[in-house]
Amino acid sequence: MADIFIFVPAYNVEKTLGDVLSAIPESVWKRSEVMVIDDGSMDNTRGAYDEFVKTHPRMPLFYFRFEKNSGYGAVVKKGLRLSTAGSYRFVACLHGDGQYPANLLDKFIEHLENFEAPSGQKLVLLQGSRHATRGGAKAGNMPLHKRIGGAFLTALENRVFRQKLTDRHSGFILYRTSFLKTVDLEKLSPSFDIDLELISIADARGFALGELPIPTVYAEETSNLNVVTYGLRCLRLVWRRLFK
């Protein structure tokens, strides 16, 4: 019986979706159910999904589509709700644009499952860090403004949050569903800062967080993130944390 739920945020990813799904390790497929959540794509994302299903007919793979673009936060909340409604122990967010390493899911799941923090607690959240390896983000062609902005925000957040991380703005995150079931998912942000919001909640409650290094991959994908509004939303989270 599957104890891992993987949801794949997918918006105009017809060129990359098949490669992302193909990169999931076989050992992970054997204990997972995977859902592609199409956020109203205007390209042939559905066709890419259908093609993968046709060539991998026995994979535990499912598809859901928002008929109009609803935003990253809506996609994540949909994935998290589905994970907490089942009997899964772990849930992973794997972006469909190929920016995050599907091939490392087995390593991340093993770490989340077995690693204990110095406090003796099991991790409830494990994030992939593009900055854990010095110079990795630059080598992976992350734009300069994102490197500078991310470094500034992470440094500020590390002054405010209890637990120190090197990259709080990576979307490659795995969770324990036992933690997610304590969160009112409907109150979470509808935008990209939902990931940081969940990190902040876990940190504020004293749960153990962890990170592992991941490679940085920036190619020809089009980002839907507005760095200005995202940065302001993150600063608002920091402000709330300071004065709550």
C-alpha cells in the first residue's frame, strides 16, 4: 500500500513533464501514488501526461486540472489536502518544469524517514537547498537578481526563525503528513510564499526541519514568479513572526 504521495505542480510543462516523471526512481514508484496537478495550462501538458501514461500503463499516476489558472498556492493546497485525506506518511512536491531533481527523491525520503535532529525529534519537513554547496546556484545559471534576493531574504529569516537553513525559497520540499494534519491548509497563502509559510509554522511550533543539497537547474523555463510581490509577501511573514 502506498505510503508516499507525490504531487506535481504543472503549468505549461509539456516539454519537461515526461522527463520529470521518468526520473522518479523505481524504488519510489513502488511505494507512491503520483498526481499531476495541471494549473490551467495553455499548452499540451495534458498530452504529455497522456503520452507518459501510454508508455507506462502500470504506474500509479493520476491527473487533476484546474480549468483556469488558480496560482501556485492553490495547487500546493490541493496536493496537501489530498495527501492528508489518505493514509500516506509522507508527501513530496515535485515541480513539473524540471527545475528540481526527481532522481533524488529516494535519498530525500530515506533521510526524512530515518534522520533524527539533535533534539531527538524526527524531521517533519525536508527541503532541497541550492545554496548548501558554495557556488552551486551560480553554476546552475540562477539569475543574479534571484541569488541576491534569495540570499538577503534567507539571511533575514535566519535572524528571526529558530532553525537556520541555507535556502528557504526552494520549492523542492517533503513533509510528514502528521505535521500537515495539524495545519489549517485553507488559511495558507494562495501564492508562492506558501512554502515559506509552512516552514515558518513548523519552526514556530518547535518541529524539526532539515535540508539536503540539490543541484541548481535554470534552463529555458519561464518563471511565473513575480520577484517583487513574492519578496514583499516573504517580508510580511517575517514581520508577523517578529511581532506575533
